[in-house]
Amino acid sequence: MTTINGCNIPEDLYYLTEKHVWARPEAEGLLAIGMSDVAQHLAGNILTLTAKKIGRNVPKGQGVATI
């Protein structure tokens, strides 16, 4: 794991740096997704999260959640 400016950057994830998100391949062709440590530091306290349904296909470039 790399640390840059106090933010952890795991090297086993795929990053979309301009959106501050990551993806990790899981079993059966699914992806685990999340916010980068940089995004979490920028966001501060997160009050609500609304995610799309698990298992739903999402076209490239479309949002999967509203924070």
C-alpha cells in the first residue's frame, strides 16, 4: 500500500482518479466499488448514501450512488 499526503492508496484496486472511486473484481464477474481515501478526506462527514440496486448493470460512465 502506498500513502500519499496521508491518504492510503492500495495497489490491488483499479482507480478512476478523476471521479475518486475504485473498483475490485470479485467472483462471478461482479465488482466491488468504493470511494478513494482522497475522496473520503475531501468529503468530510458523509450524511447519506443512496446506491443503485446490487447486481444491476450500469453503463460505463454512469453513477452507481449518490453521496
